[in-house]
Amino acid sequence: MPSIIEVLERQLQAAQETLDTAQRALDDAPEDITRERIEDIVRSATEAAEERDRIAGNLESARALHTQSAASREERRSSVADTIRTQLEERRERVEIQVTSEPLTYSRHAPQRSYFLDMARAGIQGDNGARERLDRHSREMADVIARRQSAHQRALSDGLDELLAGLPAPLARAIQDHGMVERRDISRTDGAGGEFVPPIWLMDEFAALTRAGRPFADACRNIPLPAGTDNINIPRITGGSTTAPQTADNAVVSETDITTSSVAAPVRTIAGQQDIAMQLLEQSPMAFDQIVFADLVADYNLQLDTQLISGSGAAGQLLGILNVGGINAVTYTDATPTFPELWPRIGDALNQASTNRRIIPSHIWMHGRRWFWATAQLDAQNRPFIVPTSGGPANAPMTYMDGFENQGGPVSYAYGRPVMLDLSIPTNLGAGTNEDRIVATRMSDHVLFEGDLRARVLPEVLSGNLTVRLQVYAYCAFTAGRYPAATSVISGTGLIAPVF
């Protein structure tokens, strides 16, 4: 029959195994784990830790009864207690940092707490309560950021693998061995912890808002921006190998060496700021974070989308697709443009891109004014050329989708390709500064590297006026130059400001 000590030792081992199981569940939890599931795991871990403490105390008492030496008994008690205490502290620290059943310091459901206001109070007034909340927020964000950075790294690795997938195996291995990212002696690191990280709900709000005003940007191949780099070099093949029928036995086999180069995508910064009176931050009945972020992020989306389409590549701008060298040019010249005359130009643009790229373009992009002008065009019998899909039209060159969104989805299909609207396409081009452009391109050929939104609160700059400066910024890089021939641009006087 086992002794009481042996029974307690088995119980202690079982409690420890239960605690280890709960900890592994925390460590292996997926990113999309629910708060309720996390709370269940933490509750199990807490109960297991308390049960282990109780059993450990009983075990120590039982062992003490069988020990004759008081000194030895005290030494063992101290050793066991210290071990248990150390293990408990380690577990509790991990639970406190990783999981908590309490709500986050700054959340959508607690508008009475403002992240920006607390940063201003801590910086200007030395408010201890605001400082404590910021410190607690920093600890809460530590685990969240670690998880997101892990997901960021996986997404980056997957994206780079996709870029290398079309290259010959030896070249791809060489690029992987030596790296495709040019690193310079600078101090840029995308994604950092601490109090300067916006609350997690604001990060999520940023992710949601980015889809509202940047349809071209969202249609590109999106890859997380690598950390610590100022320039990204993307490999491209400029001359491929060849094969040919062998003219006879033992005749020379076709052989052509591959020629390669790279396309540089410099990292740029898009930033904005807003000066806000301290009185507005303190007296506003709602968390002003939501208003400020929504407005700044909306303009960030507009600026990024505009840069990807028409950026000059100079003065800190990205190089937009309209300014990439080597793209296919289609000209539509007409003082009185009509849809029947524009239609074959769209076909020509698709033909040139598919012939030169040897892959059919995936999208056709135009400004909203060009689309609505096209839908308003009438034939000789005053019938629209572009009609609703729901009408079941026959022999219509194009139809428009019922209930389409303003931006972000196709409004129609032309030559089997989706027609997309983007209001960031410029309308002030050409000699008369009144032309827009139509772009046919393969969107997966264009790569956008984008970092996370970051925020700063600068209370000292305008402190003499009781004004706080709020800043948001993000790093990004873009290239549409991997396959310039995949893009065709229609231009000319046929795309002047439409007349209805």
C-alpha cells in the first residue's frame, strides 16, 4: 500500500501536468483565438496552480513528520517553497502579460479613455494616472505585437516565395542565399512596441479603413514591408533561355544564357499630422481618437493610391504605374469622342499588353467620370450602349453590375476583363490639362510593400498654446516595373473632360 507521501507526490505530478497542458495551450493558441477561450485556459491554469500549491504544502508537511532533524526539515521546506514560488511567479507573469480577463485599457467599448489624451496629459501635465494607463497599455500590446510580428514574418516569407516562384531554381536559390533586400546603415525598423503603438482597436480600424479609398492599392500584390531596410531590389529576367527542335542527331542543341536584372523599390514615408487644442481633447464627450484616426487614415489611403498610380518617383514620391518606362502606349485622339470610337482602343490596349507580356491583363482601370460618360452614350436610336445586367441584354458591348459599390469591385466587364473604378486616376493630364487615363494591366505583377501605421503625440512643440500635435505615418515601397509590358495606358484628347 503506497504511503501518504507517495500519494501526495502523484497528486502533485498530476497537478503540474495539468498546469503544463494549460500553458502549452496558451503558447500554441492561434491568432484568431477568442477571448472566451483564452479566459477558460487561464482559469484552468489558475485552478491547477492553486491545487499544486495546496498539494505541495501537504507534501511538505508529511515529509516534515518523517524528518528528525529540524535543520534538515527547515532546509527542505525552504527549497520546496522557493521552487514553487518561482514557478508560480513565472506562470503568473506570463499569464498577466499574455492573457487577461480584464478589458484592454483602450478599447472601442471604453470611449471615456483616450489614448491620445493620456499621452498628452502624461507629457504636458505629468499625470500619474495617465502614465499608469500608458504603462499598462504597453504591457498589453507586448504580446499582441509579438503575435502580429510573427504573422507579419510568415506573410513576408510567403510573399517573397511567390516572387521567386517564376525564376529558374539556381537563380532563386542564389537570391535566397544572398537576399533580395538591400540593407543600409540606417535606423528604420517597422513595427515597435511600447506606448507609442496605437491601441489594438485603432490598428484594426486602420486595417478596415484601408479598403475604402484605395482600390488600386488593394488589388496589387501586397507583401508586408521588411524591417530595417531603405530599398528593396526585386529580381527580374530580361532575357530568357531558349529551346528549339534539334535539326539532326548529334546536332547542336539550342542554348541561350538567361540575363537578369533587378527593379529597385525605395522605401518611402507617407505621413500626416493634426494640431488639436488641449481643451478639445479633455472636454470632448467622446474619445477623439476615432475622429482623428478616421480622418488621417482616409487621407493616407488617398495619398497612397494616388502615388501608386501617378507618383513621380522623385521628391520622396513612389513611382506610379503611369510613369513607368517601357509601358504600352495607346493614343485616342478625337475632339468629339464617342464610346464606339473608344471601344477598339480598349481592345488595342489589352492586345498590346497580352502580346508583349504573353499573359492577358487582369483588370481595366478608369476614372469614375469616364465610366459614367460611357454609360451615358447613346446609339443612333437613342439606346444606351451599356445597359443593366438584369435586363438580359442581347448584343450589348458592355453591361453594368446592378448595385455595384463606388470603388473596390468591378462595375462591368469589357473583353472579358473586369472594369474597375478608381477616383485617384488623374484628370489634369495632357496638353489641355483636362485628360484622364485608362489603364489595362496585370495587377499581380505589381508589388506593394506596406508597413503598419504608427503614431506619435508631440505635446512640447506647441505647448505654449496648449496645443498637442498628433502624427501618423507608415512606410511603403512599390514597383510596377517588373514587367512594364504588362501595362497599357490609353491617353489623348479623346479622354478630355466628358460632356453629358
